[in-house]
Amino acid sequence: MSDLSEAPARGDRRGGKDVTMAPNFDLLAGVSLRVSVEVGSTSMTLSDLLSMAEGSVVELDRAANDLLDIYANGTLIARGEIVNVDGRYGIQVAEVVAADRGLAGFDRRA
């Protein structure tokens, strides 16, 4: 693959049914979503934050081999891992979060 846009496309499947074949999917297909990936987080005091300088290290709440959280408009939708495609970062989805429970099982980011 020379570009992330050349990654194989797969329709989302929920309960054995292809979501892209749902009758009203065309109405929503063009809606833009903000997709973000969270590597980790931490809490620190304001004085610790202000004392940071170039080269400072911030310890996050995750191990280096943990999956990263993938959010769409602030809602956790999947977890994945970083991949390199021709010198650019990408995220390979390893698991879809609560696909069988629908939106009720999704976590909202604070």
C-alpha cells in the first residue's frame, strides 16, 4: 500500500448484517465525523505542568503494548494499534467496542 487511502475497504457488519446495505445508510454516508486516537492520559498538578521543559517526559496510564482507544466525535468505537504505511502513521482496528450491544455499550469521553 502506498497510501492509507489504498487500505482494503470492508463494510461494517453488525449481527451478521452489512450496515452499508441498510435502507437509510445513504442518508448518513456523507456525514463527517471527527476521529481521534488516544495513546493514554495522566493527571498532574498545575505546578508540575508549568515546570515542564523541552525533553520532559510525561508518564501515561498505559503500557507501550496496550491497544489505543479510537473515538468518533468523542465516543469510544474501537481499539487498535499503530501501523506505518510508507512513513505515515495509521491505526489498524483490532477490536470494535460493543458492536453487539449497539450505542448502549459505548463510552463517552469526558
